Amino acid sequence: MFLGFHFAARSDVGLIRSNNQDSAFAGAHLLVVADGMGGAAGGDIASSIAVGRLAALDGESHGPDEALDELKRAIADAHTDIVGRAQNDPELSGLGTTVTALLRAGSTLSMAHIGDSRAYLLRDGGLDQVTTDHSFVQHLVDTGRISAADAEHHPKRSMLLRVLGDVDADVPVDISVRETRPGDRWMLCSDGLSGVVSRDTLHSTLKEVEDPGDCADALVALALAAGAPDNVTCVVADVVDIDADPDGVGPSTHSQIVGAAARDRHRPSAGGNSAAAKAARLSTPTEADEEEQPSGWERVWPKIRPWVLPLVALLVVIGGAWGAYRWTQTQYYVGTSDGYVAVFRGIPEELPLVTTHTLVERTDLRLLDLPVYQQQRIEAAIRSGSLDGARDVVSALEDEA
């Protein structure tokens, strides 16, 4: 029997937050969810570092006896990297992230958990929360001071007692080894999902929606429907027996990265109202009063009216686009050019008919000389509001290399 994951990862910025600080990874051997914290300038960095370190484990190189040690080592390296970033940049003080990770080796799963992101196991129709939150409210529940029902609405339910990278010391991480079997469904999520969607709803959705991708989409949609005050991230993975696949086609081996660690990390929420819908409501005509004798202007207005709002909207769009373009040319970022670290003016996004970035200077620092997580950050672009700031980033990278 040869087991594999049939997986899907999804992340949404939610309806309140301005940026996504969650990161997640799903691959043939590894599942990770990380929920960063430290403000708009830091949480995304912490979760991306954690996912970048752990993503290197997604391969066949480790055996069941080695997987747990490799997971511990990757977690420790991520902690060290995050603490180092906070020490080198005072603005990142308090930088940290939760981590919930599963590393598969054969039929054995090694699990690492810290914080309040969760892992659930659906087996034989029953749903179990496998992880325990490292939160102040969970401590109150464990000591019998409040009930589990009260914990769901406690004002300090987001206060964490343990996260990765919070302090310059070894942070205790829950480590365990579990046996898995075909038919198991695992779901890892940030508290942006588990905090707003009830356990019963999670259970029924995981049980009833067969495809992992459809199931992950449904779970995110449920959080958005509930208001999504936080980033929403989940990974759904089914354990399958590849040898028993009647079609002879195994699950996908193409890994998925979502949230702050992904290239599309600035994608807007799927739950918002579209600008087109708002414009359509504004442009809905009203009926004329047939009892009044129309003036000359009133006779002309209905003819030109359908063109006025589109024209105004077009002028607004053009003006906004020009202002946005002018703003982009005041920005800088550190990226890659021909395999070397380089500084660009503008933004890394590609837009039709418009060049949004130009090369300012290319350094002698090769991308391959940097750690993997730094390579991923540079490929995704490290943004800066000034040329001096971008050069400072390069200097820090050179020191690290």
C-alpha cells in the first residue's frame, strides 16, 4: 500500500484586514498553516519565513524515523530566522507566527504545532480536533475557570501564550507522531476559519463536500459569510491509497502556496462587493414624471444620460490609473535580474500596455547564494518606499549571504 495526499490550499484576506498575514503550503508530503502576527509590516514576513523553511521538507528523501527530527530542525531554523529579523529591524519587534504542520513519511505523520492554528481529523465520519490551542482562553478552559462555550466569545480569545519567534529562546513546540490510513481527511486552518465557523458546520462541510478543493472553497466561503474579521486560510488533504486507485492516476504532486508566501498575496477578498455592481446600481435610470410637461433640457437629458455616467466613470478611472502609476514610480523593490539580486523602481506587478518597473541597479549577489526562504521572498519582491531602503535590504542580504 502506497499512501499519498490529495490536497488543496486556500487563503483569503477577509473582509476587515488590509493585508494577508497567513501563509500555507500543501504538497505531496507536507501540509502547513502559519498565521503571522506583529502588525502589517511583520506578520506576513513571519509566516512566510516559516513556510519557506518547512517547504524544503516536501520530498521523498526522509524516512519515517528521520521525518520527526527533520521537522523539529526546520521549526527551530524558522524560529531563529524570525528572531533574527526582529533583532535586525526594531520596527519588527514582536514578530511571530503560529505553525501547524504535518510531514508524511509512508503511513506515518509527524506533527508540529504552536499557537492557535488548528488541525482536524475526519475519520469514519467523526471529526476530532487534534491540536490544542496555546492561548490564554484555552488555559482558562483547561483549568476549569470558563467553559468551552464561553471561550468561543471571550474577549481575549486571540491572546496567545506561545508562538514561533516571539522571544530569543527555545519555544516549546508540540511534537507528535501519528499513524494515518486511507480515507482520513485532514484539515489545517488559521483561527480566521475556526474562530467564526462552528465546529458542527466544519464537520458537516468536511464530511459532505467530496473534492478537497471544493471543500476548501466552501470553508472559506462560510467564513466570509460570517463576516471574516481576520484572514482565512485552510488546507484540506485526503489520504489515498495510490496503488488501489482504479484509474491508475495518483493525486497531484504540484505543491500549492497561498497567503502571504504566495505571489498573489495581494489578491482582494472574494467576499467583497465588486465596483461593477456598485456602478450598475448608480447608473439605474429613474422613470420620468409623465404628468409634467418636459422642458427642452428635460427632453435632451434622457438621450445623453446613458453616456454621462460611463464617461464620468471613464474619466475617474483614467485619473485614478494615472495617479496610481505616478505613485508606483515613487516605490522601489528588491527583486532578481538574470539570477542576481537587483533593485527596481516601481512595483513588481505586470500590467497590460504599461511598464510598472525599471531596473535601477543590479548587484553582484547571486540569488542562489542566499537561503531558500530569502530566494522565495526576493522572487516575490521585497518592497521598499525608498531607494535607500531598498539598498539597506540588499546590504542585509549580502551580510546574510
